[in-house]
Amino acid sequence: MRNIKKSCDNTYVYYMTLFFLAMLWLQLFDSFTLSDDLAYHFVWQKDEGQALQVIRNFNDLINSQLVHYQILNGRLVVHTIAQFFLSFTPPFIYQFLNALLFVLLLYLSVRIMHLSKFKTFASILMCFLLFVVFSGFRTAILWSMGSFNYLWVIVYTLIFLLYLRKLYFTDNNRLFFHIIVSPLSIFIGCSHEGLSLPISITFFTFIIAKRKQILHQAIFLYICWYIIGTILCVISPGIWNRVDGGIPMYNRLLSGLINLISNVRITWLLVITLLILFKRNKLEFKAKLYQYRYVYLCLFFSLGIVTVCGTNLERVAFFTDFMAMLLLVELWSVLLSLKWQRYIIICCSILMILFYIPAVAVREENKRNCDYMKQQMSEPERELIAVRQPIKGENHIMDFFRERYVNPSAEFGFYCCYMGFNAQDINMRQAATLYGKKKMIFLPEDVILKIKNDSTAYQDYQLDTHKNLFIWKLQENKSVSKIVFYLKPEDISSLPLPQRLLAYKDSIYELDDNFHYSVIHINDRYYLVFTRPTTNIYRRIDNIKYY
């Protein structure tokens, strides 16, 4: 028996070491992005028109977070950590820690769900679900700003919850110690509203259910301070500015529905598993619901946040799917026979290898493209930066893996949070400041080459190779106030239901926000560059004019 246990422990250690090395290798191909990776190098300003200030010391960092709390969100701890690492540490420190925290996440998940007896199976299954099934692996785990907000948050929250569980089941005689230490829970509570809010609501129900017992325990102090931290995060003016962002409730619910259908994947696996269990063994079904009732309750509240948050970003589903993953792995670990667990280990291992090899390839490709871009940015006199992008559609398999595992350094498109072709865009100003230049603009390499090699190119509006941008040569430098798209009629009733819900009903669509278009100067010629509108508009374009 001892030899069997020792063999299982060795297998577990081998797998965890392998997961760490594999994750570290992926992280070594990290590339910075023109979005948050740039923004968090700077002191946040209340007005984007203010002079940009790169973070140089801790005083700058604190001032930055005070403004950040006012205008963006209340995640003080998360973004303090993010700005510290981006401003003061070399990239490898983050890459090493992120790989380590990924493995720690697996270890803590096994601990919190009482799965030590099945730790090898549970760890492999969780790694598979995160790496292969979860839709937001690239943005919530591989991307630096995403991992600070999601992976790191869930790790220190699990440590906190494990500590609370230990307190709950042990004698708490060190009252003075807990009075001094418990306020630190505030920092865990104000980490991320997407996780701390459902946990706090669950804590509140837990206190009500266990009030006769828990009010006299030290755990009560920690829970109260945690809830206070959550409140500090949630009442941030920045969060309420985003909540009150002019998005109608219909659009919020529609985005939430899209998120639930497309990104909340592990949760659906849990639902299917529970339905099968209910059909086969109702007593076991009820027992499992009761045993982990607070986790299920927290999952329910988390689903509510995903539904009403007003965005369909894949990483928003991370906390929800993570809770579902804990419950799913616990069910499979306890209910499946050892024979089935071995089959699953083999299948998961093979699939992870099949996914890992192309994942490394596409991340290495993206790193080369990023290095090419950074090389141009480092040239003192260069302001026009050529961006290399793989063409979608040439290889659908590699497109799939790029979508799963790559955060492109530069992107172009209507929904992109920055416009690389606009030198006045805040992110482009930050890029120029960081590299000591007056201005900097980014365009797809094929567009730049076409303009430089053919003076007659883009006489009329044309799309770039990737069909994200329109380029239109101007006869002279003009100030453009708006771009008008004249649209062909469309029979909405003949459209499929998803397209019908998003159909644009008017015959004219205007771009007049000074964000999605800009006039640029290349080779003594002027070009109007503007984003291709969303598909419901683009498919109806009859003519385009600018004014």
C-alpha cells in the first residue's frame, strides 16, 4: 500500500512539474499589446488630454491608483500589483511567477474540494478543462493584465478561503491575533468585483444560516472585513461610471446571453453531469447539492453578474467557469470508477499535447511579429510602424489556435479599444511617449507597402487584406468631420434569427466620433483611414462619402 501511495505521489509531482514547465515555455513567448500593457506603464489621469507621465516610483504608483479608483474600477490591489510588475520588474519575473501560480491554482483547487485522494486525476482534468475547454485561457491566464485580474486573484482568494475553513474547524483562542490580522481581508475583498461580490453574498447567507455558531468565532471577523473590502471595490465611482455607460438593459442582457452561450462552457458540462446524476441517482444528486450548497450558490450569483455585466468578453466568464470546474471535477473524481479515470487521464493528456504543439507555434509566430514591431518603434526617426498579421482563412486550424492562445500586439477593427492609425488616440500617445517620440501610428504592413510602392493606390475606398480598415486617398489634406455609409435595403424578416436581432434598420450610418477614422500623411500624400463597420452594416454598404 505504501508503494502504491508513493507511486501515485511521484506521478502527481511529475505531472505538476510538467505543467509548470509547459506553462513557463508558453509564457516565454509573451508579447506586449497596445492596449492595457501600455496604459499601465503610466500614471492614470482624470483627463486624457493631460500630459502623460510614466510611472517612475512608488509615489507615482499610489497617485495613479487613486485616480484609477475614481475613473475606471475599484480593483486597487490588482492594478497596484499590475503597475508594479509592468513598471519595476523584468518580464521573466512575471512569466516565472505566472507559471508557478497556474500550478498552485491546480494544487489549491484539489485542496479546497477535498480531492487529495484523487489529486493526480483531478489536477490533470482541471488543467485540461482550463487549457482546452475554457474559452478565455489566452486573456485570463496567458496575458499579463488578464492574469493579474483573474488567475492571481483566484489563487490568493483560494488561499484565503482555505485559511477560513481551517479557522472554522479549529479552536480560535488567539483573539488578539485575529483582531490585528483580520483587517487584511479587505485587500482580498477589493481584488475583483466579479469574484468578491458573489463570494460576499454567499458569505452573508452563510452567516445567516450559521449565526448561532459563527458569531462567536474568529472567522466572523475575517468575513466582515472581506465584505467591507468588496463594498469598497463595488462603490468605486469608476465601476459605476462603467455600469452607467449608456448601455440599455436589453443590450446588456443580449451580451450576457451571448456570453452564456459561447463562453460559459464548463458550466454547461456541469449542468449535463448533474442531469445525468439526477436521472441515475436522485439521492446522490441531492447529497452533492447539499454538500457543496454554498459553492453552487456562489456559482448562481456569478452567473447573474455575467448575464448583466453588458460585455461578452471571454475572460468575464472565468470566475463562473472556475467555480463550475471545481464542482465538475469533484463529481467526476468521486463518482467515476478508477478504470474510467485512467481513460480520461490518457485522453486528456493526448488532447493537451495535440493542443500544446500548435499553441507554441502560434505564440512563437506572434512573438516574432511583436519583436519586428518593437524594433521599428525603437528606431529614433520612425513614426510609421508596420504591423505584420497572419491572414485569416489561409489555415483554419492555425486560426483556431491563434484565437485560443494569442493576444496580438496590435489589432485593427471596429471594436478594438484603440485605433492604431490615429496618432491622437491615447494608446498611441502612450506608445510614442514610452519610446521618446512626438507621435506614432500603426498600420498593417500590406497597406504601407502598397502605398509606398504605388502612388495611385486607394484612389477609391478599399479594404486592407484583413478586411478591418478602409483606406481612401485624398487629393489634399482635408479635415474630415464625419463619414457616411449609404446602405442598400434589407428584408429583416428574411434574416436568420441571430441576424434579425442585430439588424440595423436605417438606410444611413454615420461615423462622426473622431475615434474610428483619421487622416494620415505618408510619402507626401494624404489618406483617410477608417474602420470597417460591424457586419450588419458592412453587408449593406452601397456607397461611402466623407464630409
